[in-house]
Amino acid sequence: LFSFLPDRSNLAGVRHILLVLSGKGGVGKSTISTELALSLRHSGKKVGILDVDLCGPSIPRMFRVQDNDVHQCDSGWVPVFVDQDKSISLMSIGFLLEKPDDAVVWRGPKKNALIKQFVADVAWGDLDFLIVDTPPGTSDEHISTVEALRPYKPLGAILVTTPQAVSVGDVRRELTFCKKTGLRVLGIVENMSGFVCPHCSECTNIFSKGGGEELAKHAGVPFLGCVPLDPQLSQSLEEGRDFIQEFPKSSAFPALSCIAQQILDGTSQQSS
């Protein structure tokens, strides 16, 4: 019994766990995880992001805290805080690599062991939401993550796709993964859905449109919304400007706020 106490207490203060999944790489899971965390914080919530993309950990860079170190405390690793209010906290293998260019050349068992450690040994404290950013696919890391989180009854998964048919086809496999592992699908987000011109405000559908909504309808799961491409947001991330301050001015902000609100409404209905 006592061997379970540390990991039980580390997630005991976390009210809701969300997984961000997609069968495909490059659809913007880390971007959606980051922007969703900011939207929830904007609603007054305390949020953590657990980055289990072990081969491509981009969450630390997105918040410009990639040079921070992870420290130990009595109950495990202390996550890295993004702001002075400690309203967003992060854990990623990116903080544990000696050099930023180090590659994680590991077989499955070693990756799985680290994921279990991430779930058990991070001292999150009290959080309203823990967002789990996953790598592409439906294999080892995903199974380990879902199994390790199962005792803590995750709220469910948000599936990210881009509008075109190739991406939608890969995300359809992720729906099958959720069904097989008993993970509830909270809804589908269509990312990179149109580009709003900063000069004339005309929206151009670079990657076609509507694939995510069509898939949600076909699969009988909620469609949470479309998030447009915003070059200004990308630029602020690339140039190391204050992405957190600039996020509310972004054309993606209303869409993400709406998605965050649907999740908040879902959790309040669940608890009432």
C-alpha cells in the first residue's frame, strides 16, 4: 500500500486530466496544448502541461523556458513555472536533456518507464487542469500514458486534425485507439483551418476546409471548433516575444476561448 502513496498524492490535487491526441504529426498538438492552457488560464484556471512527446519536446520552447532546470523535492520533480503567478506549470524531457540537440534514441521500454515516472513523480500541487501533450501515433507511448493515467480517471481526449483528407484519415485511427482503450473523446479540433489576412481580413482556406467537422459528425463525437493559422502568433513564438501577452490579440484567441469554454461547461455539468 505505501508504495502507492507518493504517486497518489502527486495527482491528488489535479481536478481534470485532458489528453491531446492525433494520429498524425505536424497538425499542431503542442500548439493547441499551449493555446488551450493559456485560454484556460485566461478563465482563471490553474493549468499544468505534461509533454510526453519524448523525441520532439517542443512545449518548453513554446513558453521560452527551455533553459530552465527541473529540481527535486520530497515528493518528486518540481515542474517548471511559466509565470510568477505559477498559473501554468510544465514538465518535459526537454528540461532533462544535457544539450538541446540531444536526441532521445531509446527503445520502447525505456520510454514507457519515463512516462510512468512523469505520471507518478511530478509534484503538480493543486491544478484545475493537467493537459497531456502526446506524440503522433497510436502505439507504445500512447498505451503507456493511458494506462498510467487510468487510475486517475482522465476527463478524456481532444483530437487535433488539419482540414485535408490525409490528416482526417489518420485521426480516424485515433478515434479507434480511444475506443479500444476506453478513453472518452471530448471532441475534435480542426487546426490550421484557414488563414486570416492581417491586411484585408479575408480568410483563405489553405488546406481545404471542413474535414474535422465532417469526421466528428461521422463518428458521432462533438466538434469543438476551427482554429485559424495566425502568422503573428507563430512569429512571436519564433522571435521569443512575449507570446503569453500577445495571445489574447491573436485571431486564434476567440476560437480557442470557445473551445476552452466548451470544456469548462462539460466539467461543470459533470460535477453538478
